[in-house]
Amino acid sequence: MNIIELPVEFTYEEHHYHLYPSLIELNNELILVDTGYPGFLPLIENAIEKKGYDLRRLKYIVITHYDDDHIGALHDFKKKYPWVTVISSEREAVYISGEEKSERLEQAEALLAQMPEEQKAFGQSFVDLLTSLQHIPVDQTARDGEWLFGGACKVIATPGHTSGHISLHIPELDSVITGDAAYIEDNGTELLVANPQYCLDLPQAEKSLELLKSLKAKHYYCYHGGSLHI
């Protein structure tokens, strides 16, 4: 069993950024955690192939939560790799499938209504982006405390950033894949709340962060900022 960090570099408005999806190798199968923004399929494929892995071994995709930078390329992955099983929490599944309007879109629409006129173009573009995300059914839902992949990964409910956010605890590797329940600043050595200004429930996000810290894992893989090895 192995966890592979996938640094994905991209440029937006002439600025360079990174995302860090995680890839789990287990019993000759691959498990991808989160899929990047819309259009990121080739970027993540390239990152996986650079690490020497064959995407024909991709068996599962775990979505930590519904946000455009986590589910944006999910539709494309499922279209190209239709055998893949998509897993999320039950709460996030209704947003991923399009059965319910996502919390993030409701938040963005509420913020747009309050924005000063000079900021409305930016706010509207974000609403339009969220509205344009393609939906797919979730194949399997996972609950807090449930063990996935033959007991290799334990689902940890980490609400706050969104209400159905999940993280993965992998005891065999003394590791946690945090999604947006935690992040690391550049060259940082401390886990922090990711994007607190966008958390739907900041006090709950802070509790979730403390829960992850209480696991006292040696390795934390964060979607923003990369990994922390203690």
C-alpha cells in the first residue's frame, strides 16, 4: 500500500498555482482522491503517469466534498474510465448527482446579492462556474467511521468547510488525506483551516481540524499546500 502525492501545476490569470490530489495504490488497484477543476483530466492523468502508474488500474475515485476544484473533472474521469466506482459521503452525493443545489452555489448566490456593484462581475462568474459543473451519480456513499477498501481506509467525517466533507485515515501508513479539512501554508509546519472565508461553518471546521490533529498521524496529505510529515 502506498500514497502518492500528485502535484498539479496550473496558471490562472498569469499566476501559478498547485493542487495536490492523492493517489492510493492498494492491491494493484489505484484510488484517486478528488479530481481538480473542470478540464483537469489531462493534467491529473499526466501527473499519475509521471509517477509511473497505469490509469487502467484506476478503480475508485473518492470525492471529499462538492467544490469546483474537487469535482470539476469528475464527469470527464467517469466518461473516460466508466468502470471506476465514485464514492462520497451521503450528504455530498446529492450535490454531485445534481439532485439538490449545492451548498457552495447557495453560498455564492447569497454573497453575490450582497456584493458592491464593482465586485458583481467576479461574483457572477463564480456562480456561473458552479452552475456549469457537470453532474454524475455517485456509485457508493460512505459514512463516518466506515472502513473502505477491505479495511485499509477509515472514513472520518470532517464537516465545516462543507457539511458533508470527509477525510481518510490510513492507519497502516499512519497517514491522513485531509481534503479541505486542513491545509499547509507554503513551507509551513502546521495544519490550518483551509480557506476559512469559504467555510460554511467555521467553528465546525475548527473542530474537524482538531479531530485530524488528534489522530497524531505522521503524514498529512492536504489538497492545498501539499503534505506534512511529522
